[in-house]
Amino acid sequence: MASIVIRVDEDIDAFLREHGKFGESYSDVLRRLLHIERPEPVTGNGSDGRRKYPPLFGQPIVAILRWMGKQDWTVAEARKVLNAYPEYRGVSTGTIVQQVRRGDAHGLPAVLTADQAAELSKRK
């Protein structure tokens, strides 16, 4: 395997002209020359590749998490409730933390009926 020495002060355009193919980015050239595979994109069913979850009580799961935050639920309680629903087990901890702790800054909380709130509360 040939070795490539890249100087920090080397002109990137000159490097791409010498080693690149038409339309290839700098990082793509480096990946190809160093035999590094491109990371797989995040898989999901959203148009932007992110995961999308079905609505809970007709509302987005992040709105439900914001509601939990308004009701002073902890992140652990929110996680426990989501784990009770198999379709929501993949919701990241980061999303739960962000929506429960700082939900108002990210959008409106869900508006739940008393029965829906009781359904969630009994799974706490």
C-alpha cells in the first residue's frame, strides 16, 4: 500500500486535482485513499433520515415528553413510561432529557385529557 503524506499547509485544491475524481469532496478522497468506509446514514422512516415515532394519544411523543416535564416528572419516570410502549423504546435518552427538562424552549407540551394523563401516570 502506498503511503500519502499530507502537509497541513498544502493547498487542498492541488491535493484534490492530483488525487481526486470529478465532484469528489476532500473527505471522500481521504476516505478512498485511506480505505475508510463511509459511515452508514441514520436509518429511519423520516424524510430527513431521522427516526419517526407514531403518535401517542394522537400527539407527537416529544409533546408528551414536554407535558411530562410540565408535570415535574423525572427523566427516569419518563423513560419507564416510554419503555412500557414497545414502539417508543428507541427514543434516545438525549431526546427525553431535552424535552422533559427544557421542553418549553422546544415547543408546546401535549394537551391530554384526564384519562390520558391517568394512563401515563399509572405506568410511572
